[in-house]
Amino acid sequence: MTTAEEPNARVTVQGPAPYDVVIGRHLLGELPTMLGRDVRRVLVMHPASLEATGEAVREDLARSGYEAFAVELPDAEEQKTAQVAAFCWQVLGQADFTRSDAIVSVGGGATTDLAGFVAATWLRGIKVVHVPTTLLAMVDAAVGGKTGINTAEGKNLVGAFHPPAGVLCDLAALESLDRWDLVAGLAEVVKTGFIADPRILDLVEEHAEDLRGWKGAQAAPETWAVLAELVERSVAVKARVVGEDLTEQGLREILNYGHTLGHAVELTERYQWRHGAAVAVGMVFAAELARLGGKLDDAVVDRHRSILTALGLPVSYRGDRWEQLLTAMRRDKKSRGDLLRFVVLDDVARPTRLEGPDPTLLAAAYAEISKEPPTGGPGVPVQLSL
């Protein structure tokens, strides 16, 4: 694990083009190494809410000898559109970016998704380095090489596999992170615990109160140490999986645990829900689906609810949205033809795939997560749906 006093951690993602994910503090000095000697021009892509941070990165690159530009993006999912991507292509063209130049993303998961997609498509692929500023981006979006933009029909339906040249997870960025953004990011951390690393679940259970009440820069040293270990463990899980299966031909599908229904919730809510909140609901649905299918025992299903609830994440959704969700899931990129596919568990750290479940089983599993009060009701923080 990494704290402010400890050396940076480094996780290597293997594959055709190996790269490092560095976890620690004060990491901008790593950028030139990741960009390499041949890069002359760099475009820093950042959302409007991170204008000062993006400009600081651009200035640092300029001092290091690069011809550095910056482009300001809309915030959150609003940036993941074909129109915004086209604007970025225009900037790259006007600045004469060649195949040996690069992009640096500074922001959350939406920014790393968009920047990765722009990098993948400009001149059929240029270098990109991600500097994620949210927990969700650090443990999920920035690592693995999945890029994409949204359409009216669904999330990430247009995209490409394009591994970055490196990822810098500067934990100092989490000092100012809104606590509900941190909690939403913990949903992806919990996911990696259920699919591959039970120690993650133990740590979250032991420290749920401190994590849920995240105090940022004022957090206790022990809480920082736990969070650093959770980031490192989650990145290590994803690195192992994508190193073996970059283009999701088999093993990588386990990273979609909770995402089939989760993406449908995001679409139904017009992306006004945080991704982690939707995935939390999706994981409970997948657990119920596995239980009703005779794969998973009650104790593991209950553990899903107890961990997610302890963090303040939602575990239920509106009972009147099933038909909309079912339609959205059939459009999801994880489907094959008309066959719905779900990642489920046989046990903790034993993921498997369920293809084409009976419609009555799906409806029964959904009934289990729509029995409780709708999200935003008593005990469920409405902030997570913003």
C-alpha cells in the first residue's frame, strides 16, 4: 500500500504494448518518461471544472520542452459525444498533430474514455497518457484500454480498444474529491473484490464508516493508507485481467460484473446517475440472478447488500422501469444477437457467465431488487443519483 510517506507503487499491465500504472503522489515528473522522446506536441484534454489543473499540466509540459496545447471539455458524460470528439479532431488537425504526437487526459472516467477514443481514431492511433482525478477513473476507466463515446441508444456503443502509454494515479487528487464521488468510485472497488480479491471486501467492511464519511485532505492517515491499498489492489486485478485478454474475448468479461443492468439504469436515467451507483444496483441484481439460478448462496447475496449499504450506495431501483431496462440491456454491447449475457458468481472470486437466462428468472431477480424503497428514499443518499 502507498501513503504520503511511502514510495510510489507501480503496477505493470502486460500485453502487446505493456505500460505502467503509477500510484502515489507528485507524479507529474513521470509524464515525460511515459510520453517518450519522440513526442513533440501534446494536447491536454480536461473538463471545464478542472481548468486550473489542466492548465497546470499544460504549463509543466511546456517547461519540459513540449509544444503543449489544451482543450476544455464539457463536464461529466456531456463530453462523451460524437460532436465533442469531432471538435477535438479539429483541434488536432489545426495544430498539425502527427502520429508521433500525444494526448494527455486529466479528469474522471468520462474524460479518459473520450481522450482514449480521440487518440485511438486520430491517424488510426496516437499515444495517450491518462492522469485520472477521481477514484472511479483510477481503478476502472483509465486502466485497460477501453475507450468510447455514448449515443442516444446507449453508453459506450461507439469505441475502440486503445491501451494508454501510461497512467498516473496521483492520490493527492482525491483530497478535494466530493465524498459521494469517492463513494461511487468504491462501487468499482467492491466489484473487483467480489470477482477476484476477497481482501478488498474485508478492507471495505472494516473501514466502511470512514470511507463513507470521506474527509479528503482531513482524512486520518489510516484511512488514506486503506484507500491507497484499495486502489493498488483494484488496479492489480484489472491489470492481470486485461493483460491476458485486452479485447474481451473471454476473461475480461468478468470486469462487467454489475454493468449489464448498471448501464441500462444509466441510460434510463439519461446519465444523471453516477456510474458507481448504477453498478451497485447492477451487482445486487446479478447476485440475485445467480441465487435464483441455484449458483450463489444467500450469505454472499446478503454480503453484497451489507457492504454496498454500509458505503451509502443504492441496492434497489424503481419497480416500474423493468421493461425500459430490459430494452436497454438488449442493446448493450455485451449482448450477442438477442442473447442477453450476464457475469454472475458461483462464489466470491469465482465469476462465471450466464447466457440467455429465462425471462421469468430475470423478472424474478428484478423483483428482488425493486422490493425495497426506491433510490432516494429513507436511508439512501439522493446525492448518488446526481
